[in-house]
Amino acid sequence: MRTVIETSKLTKSYGKSRGIIDVDLSVNEGEIFGFIGPNGAGKSTTIRTLLNLIHKSSGEAHIFGYDCEKQSDLILQHVGYLPSEVFYYEKMKAKDLLKYSASFYKKDCSKRIAELADRLELNLNQRIDAMSLGNRKKVGIIQGLLHQPSLIILDEPTSGLDPLMQRTFFDIIKEENKKGATVLFSSHILSEVQQICDRVAIIKEGRIINTQKISELVETNYKRVQLVFRTEALANQFMIKEATQVEVDGKKMNFLYRGYVQDLLKLIAYADILDVNIENPSLEEIFMHYYTPEEA
Amino acid sequence: MNVYRFEIKNILWTFMIWTIIILAVEMIFMIGLFPSFKESEDAVMAVFNNFPSQLLKSINLEIETFFSFEGFYAFAYIYVGIMSAMMAVSLSIRAFGHEKKSHCQDFLMTKPITRAHLFNIKIVAVLSAIICFNIIFVGANLLLFMKNEAQFGIDSEFILLVGAPFLTQLVFLALGMLYATQVKHIRNYAGPIVSIGLGAYIITAVVQLIEKEALKVIAPFSYFDPNRIVTEGMYDSRLIVAACVLTFFCMGKSYINYTKKEIIEA
């Protein structure tokens, strides 16, 4: 299988500030590759380096075998990009912007624009500066996909889209993928990455800490649990071997649970507790666990 | 060609407005004011004689030639020149700073076209507008000169005289490019246009007031001084070199900024 995106020890620093450090990515042709991490982890920096919007400090980055800095115009012919924040020319109508965008590619995109606008329920005659964030995002989606690119790079694409439109958007991305497009999907929302991606790379503080199949990530079932016991002694005595990051504060006990929820409920059922709260942990908590599961 | 068309469309309105304003000002001076001044030559001279000579120099007023058509034209040039300069700054900031102001650099820079190519197209678009303006400007002035008692025909002196705005515009086009490619954000166009245009005028007025020849190299409106054409029939070669150095430096730095600068956030 051909590798579409390949980086080797890709590093970008902003003076003394960290950007990304030794990022090794390998995205295969035809896959939907998730790229997750909290805000400021380095997702956008990686993407912007790949697109030659910013320049690497060291390392290598190739797309379709072309050098991302020296041959970016060849690469961009086949890339569709949706940035996290969508801004376009003021006072321009959506149809004019999309027509201008299409003029950079050597194909007629008018049919595709109409088709995507129809599916996304976008009024192309509206001026972009009069549009809501969601509608501007739709313009962004169309301008990123109108030339049917071989590589689609999405940087936090769903912000501003309502749940129904998110579903339509995911359907469109899946269809493009089925037609052969490779997708790099950056997000800090674990659930949407789980929903659409084949593999995922987790980035934290500028470094890739893990790359794995999404199926493995889904099997890894984490819950943040808070129990309130009748007495402090009971809280101190209670033990669950699957629990990590355990904190006991008086009658309260907090921990991160990894395992089957049913087993957790069975254990709780026999404990003398006043209250229980089970919720999905933040992505950051999972990252922490990924980093130091054994040491914790 | 698509980018060129887009850029021309982007600057068309600015081009039209400035062209109309500059021609209107030129006509007001040369058709409206000049005959009145000429008719009242003695009275006007009496007023001017009460002014300090430095003040007259700071507004580019040469009493010896003021009442000739060409001399009055040279006096009017300071206003036409400022406006022509501001037009050039406006065109180049609008062309090179359009994406920055709209926060949509990501859009253009992720299209399959090199930044160097984009830079070249933008500069050609601005130059096209400036050349069109000057064709109209020279045409209008030709009619003016033909209708009046000008001593010049279409000779080198006429060309130098009406060519001054064009050459001044090239300098200010480069200054506008440098501003647009150097600053991080462009919040509005009016601020930098007025600042650069009036800033250069104030420097020029101060330099003329203190009468230091050497300082003229930092006074952009002195580079192609029409008074010098009227009195000496040529530009000052030293100042032409200064204008070339400034223009090429600004263009070179703008090119480096545009092609190499990182686009960190939209």
C-alpha cells in the first residue's frame, strides 16, 4: 500500500517555544487517519507544516512522495484542506468564492459544487460575511472537496456544525474515502475520531505518543468514577485493581477505571456507598493514562 | 489569469475612485484656480510677499514660475502627487494585504500555485492599474496643456512633468507592498494609506523648510520634483538613485516576506 503522508522526525519550534518534536507519521493511501490531541498539542502545527504554511525546523515531510516545502504546488493540486477556523474574503458571495477556488484546478467543478451545496443545504447566493459560523464551515467543506482531492486534510472540521450536519459531513467524507481519497482528520473530540477513523495518532506536547488502530482504542474503555462512602474508613479500605489515578478525600474516592463497566457496577453494588458518579474521562486523562499506565 | 482577474476586480473600485478624485483636483487647480490667480497676479504677489520664503518652499511654491501654466502645474503637483502616492499605497495594500485583512491567507496559500507566482501576479495587477491611471492622467494633461499657453509641446520636458506622478507612484507602490507584507495584521486600509502618504509629505515639507539638499534623499516627494523640471528641465539624478534604491529595497524585502513568511494563524 502506498504511503500518502510520511514524516520523519519532523520538528517545528517557534523560537524558544515548542511546536512539534520528532513527529513520525505514516498515513496510507485510502485510510482515514485520525490525529487527536488537546488544544495546543501540535495538531495544527503538524498540518500547517505539511501544507507549507509554516516551515519545519528539521526533519522530513513528504506527501505523495513530494517534498512538502520544495514541491508544495504539486502536492496542493491533489489536496483539499479545511482549516479549523474558516475565513474568506469579505463581501464575497459563496458562489463567487467557490468559483474562484475551483479556478485553481484543471477541471470543471461546477456540478460538484452544486451537489455538495445541496447536500449541506447551503445558499450559495449568500454573502460569506453574513453567514453563521456553521454556514461558513459548509463553504469551507465545499471549497475543500470541490476538486475531488486525493488527500483531504481536515483540521477540527466539525466545530460550528449541528449534529445532523455533522452526520451528513461524515457521510460525505466516508463516500470520498470509498472513492479512494485518503483523509487526515485532526480533532480533540475523541468520539468523532472513533466514529470515522481507521487509525489514530495521539499527540501530546508536540510529540506523537501513540499510533494505533481505532478498534483498539474503542476496546480501551475508560471511565472516571467518583464514589461517596458512608464513612471515611470505608473509602480508605475500598480497592479496585483496574483503578488508576486513585484519590481519596474524606468519604470521597476518585479514580480512573479501565475495564468492563458491568464488572465495576458489580463491585459498587456490594459497597456501602451514598452516591456514585460515572462519566467519560476527558481526553487529557486518557492521554495521561497512555503516557504512564504502568508508572501511575 | 484567474488570480489576475480576481486582483483587478479587487482593486477596480479603488482605482476608479482615486482616478476620478485626482483628475477632479487637477482640473480644479488648472481650470478653476489658475485663471483666477493669473488674473489677480498683483494682489496674489502682494500676499505672497508677506509670507516667509521657507513657508512658500514647504508648500512647493516658486514665486518666479507660479503664474506660468507650467509653474502652477508644478505647484498643484504637490496635491496631485500626494493623492497619486496614496492611490498607489492603497492599490498595493489592497492587493498584497487583502488576504491578511480578511484572515484568509490559508485559503489562497493552500491552492496549487507558488507564492512567488502569486506575488508576481499581484504586482502585475497593481502595475496595470497604475499604468491605466497614468494613461488617463497624461491624456487629460495633454488636453490641458494644448488648451493653454504652455510653452512645451509633447517633448521630453512635458513627459518628465506628467511622468512625475507615475514615478512617484512606483515608489509608493513599493512602500505599500512592504507595509502589507511586513505587518502581522491589517485591520483597515485607511490608516496606513493616510499615514504613509501624509508622513512622506510631512518629511518632504520639513526637508524643504530646512533647505538641506542632502536630506532630500529621505523625502519621497522631492524625488521627481516638477519645479526642477520647469526650472532646469531634468530630474535630480542623485534623487533618482535614491528613489530606485528605496523602491528596489522595498520590493525585494516584500518578495522575501511574501514568499518566505510563515502563516501561523488564520
